[in-house]
Amino acid sequence: MIEKQSISTRGRVTSIDVIVGGNLRKIRLLNNISQKKTGEIIGVRFQQIQKYEKGVNQISAGNLFKLSDFYDVDIRVFYDGLMNGQCQGSMPEFSPKVLEIAKLLDQIDNPEYVDQLNKMVAEYEVGLKEKTF
């Protein structure tokens, strides 16, 4: 669990803000949305989104709610990494190639294709564990 914060942290950035901001950045990038567009959703400039993402400024609960609605994610996703004490969030970093592939996969409407891809990935994962590839 993350260290207990003093109740008087109002106005001061904490490790929680760093985690929330980092997770916001990852969610935004996974959805291929600009900082400018994200700022428009909650009524702030893109510079403010940069500060949120770096953990320099705190983001309000109301704005997190709006963003969870816009990105169609559970609000708890922004807090990934808090319970295990990580200060950088638990969502992994993604390379541009992985983000590109994830976006393409998200556009596949045919369930059979999705099924086939899932099977291929599962077989590959087994191969990695057995080191047969």
C-alpha cells in the first residue's frame, strides 16, 4: 500500500497525482487523442493536461469523472498502481508500434477474426514459455 499522506496535502502534489497523471497519459495515448482535445473535454488548455500527466498539478475528481466518461473507462483505471505502492502506475509503457497495433485491433468488427488473433497470440505466448520460437 502507498504511504499514508498527511491530511493537509491540499494544494500540494503527491505521489498519487503522479500515478493518476501517468495513467491519464497512457489512456489518452491508447485512444490516440491529443492533449488539446482532452483539455477541451474538461475545459482546460493543453498545457494543463501536460501538467496533469506529469503529476505537476492535481486533477479534480470532477474532471477525472468527465474523462472516464469520455474515454469510456472505469474511473478506477486512473488509480492503477496505488494499492501496490508503485509511484509510476501499474499500466505498462507502450511503444508506438504496440499502440498502433492496439488501435487496429480495436477496429476489427468480425468476431471470428478476433478469435483467430486471440488463438495466435495464445499459441505464441506458449511458444515463448517453451522457447520454441
